[in-house]
Amino acid sequence: MIIGWIGDFGSGKTGGMTWRLHQKRNKGSKVFTNYGLPWQQGEVSSAILEEMPDDLRDMAMGCDEIHVFLDSRSSGKGKQKRITYFILQTRKRSVELDYTTQSLHQVDRRLREHTDILISCQNLGCNKKDCPGGEHKKCGIKTCGYYRYKMFDGHSGAYIGKFYLFGPRDFYPLYDTEKVIKDWN
């Protein structure tokens, strides 16, 4: 399965993806990312994706800002072609690939066409680290804001549903929210 998390800066893309990967980890999946979670089993790199070792299967993979690696403007280049070959094998390898981007059109066409679920991310409240928090009126949870995630079928565009994450600051200790994602070597 391939899941794309899409939204503006600060909309909760990486936080939502981290929450999802954490769920997968708790169910026994190996987790690999390109943004350094303290509990991940490995790092996503171009070398791993290009080599495609046999044990690269039965796992969850998180790629923050995937447009840095699979830009829609350079889809014919060698490294990118090899990486998209791996992406096309995710189902056969039992790999769930989650990725974030600000705009789906920034991402290579082959990845866009094979994305099963698109999640539109929106920050609905304060998420400043120094915010004293407050009471959310619907649920009564003390929070410093919350994110809304609307899910769509990646092939038909049909609306699937929505969910919310409350207290997004709870995920900040899990990763560096200001880490600059660079192209793989």
C-alpha cells in the first residue's frame, strides 16, 4: 500500500505519518525512514532502494518530503528510475510506503499513479511549542491544537473519511520537526 500525506507547511504531514508508522511498529512491522525516528530499524537511502536486497520486505517505510528524491521534473534520470522500480514492487514485497509532500504535482508521475490513499492534512489549531494549551470543546482533551486528516482513494479520488490527531506536540519528541531533508547520495 502507498499512502501520500499532502498539505501546507506545518499542516501535520510528518506528524500524521509518524503516528501511522508508530501504529505499524506496535503491530510488529519493521520501520525504515529518511528522517530519523528513535525506534526505526533502518534508514531509507538510495543505496538500499537501488540494491533492493531480498530482506527489504514486510515493513513500513516513511519518506518525508519525497519530492526531494522523486521530483516530477526529473523522472527520466537513472537513480530516480531505479527508485521508482522499487516503488512499483512495494505490493509484492509487502511494504507500506508512506510519504509526505506539499503538492502531489511535485512528485514523479509513477508514484502519483500508484498511490492508494491520499491524505489531505490541515492544522486546525495552535501548534506552537510554547503555547499553554487549552480545552478542546468537542472532546475535552487538553491540547495545544489538533490536525484534521481527510482521506481519499488515490485512484478514483473518492472521499473515504477523516480522522483527527489531538495534542500534536506529543509527537515532537519522536523526530526533529525542523530537519532539512536532503537528496540521497
